[in-house]
Amino acid sequence: QPFHPMYNYAYITDAQEGLILTEINTLADGEPRNNFLKRALTWNPNGALNGARHIAVGGYYLYIATKRGLAIVSVDVPLEPKLVAEVPLNDVRASALQFRYLFVVDGEGLKTIDVTDPKAPRLVQNNTVRLGDAHSVFVSRTYAYVAGGKDGLVIVDAEKPEALREYQRFNANG
């Protein structure tokens, strides 16, 4: 069965250049000496991806942390990406996708965005686990694990993504 053409590329974010696609099929041709990668596309329409620093992939959508917030880009046709939505947020740092929710850490803490329809994302209001120095997030089943900087590892009960609640902090006694 044919696979989607998006899987022919590695997706890279760059703070100045935005989104970079690199064709990776050369790594799968069985010839070990043929390991040279080539840039297929550099894309940053009107600076929408300026400050890009993190990317999460779900289906053929890319969720990119930028200076302006979260940019959602369709790569259904990989060499013709389309910016389908933006969610303004303060200093987005990273995100993790699980089912229909995107868990995002920004300058205020951990938040959730309902991306059931990636073209119409909905930031869940009044649902922030406040953290002053969150760096990254990993979601597994009903918990979100946040690299919280000075707050240590912050474990959040995410069984109900629209009602996040802090479960535990671990900082190894400072």
C-alpha cells in the first residue's frame, strides 16, 4: 500500500528560516555510501514562522512553536505547505500531541489546545497549570510530564485534558 508523500521528508524548524524540508529517501536505498541529504524546501511565508523552535507532527499537520504563538501547517502536499491556523500564545516552547489535544508549554505554563479540527484549533480557557520556567512536555496516557526548570519535573493529571490538574512535583530536593 502506498504511503503518504509527507514521509519522504524530515521536517526541521529554524528560528530564521522557518520550516525546512529535507528529502530522506536516499537513506533507504540500501547503498551505505549514498547518505547525502539535500534541502528540498525552505518555507516561511511573510515571517509567520520566525523564531520557530519546536515542531510536533500529527497526521499531515505540523504544530510549530513560533514567536507569535503556535502555527499549524498542512503538509498534505509536502512541497506546498499551507499555514492553516495560528494560536497566539506567550513564548511557546514545546508541544506534544495526544489524540485530539495538543499539550503546549509556554511562558505561563502547561495549556491544552483542542485540535479536533486543526484548521479551527480551540485553546481551552481557564485551564493552565502555572509554571514559570517550563521547557518541554511529554504526554503518556493520562499524564503530562513537564520539564519545569526550577520547578523540577512536574507531573500533571491529563486524564481530562480540558481540566488539567497538577499531580506532583519532583525536584530531587533542589
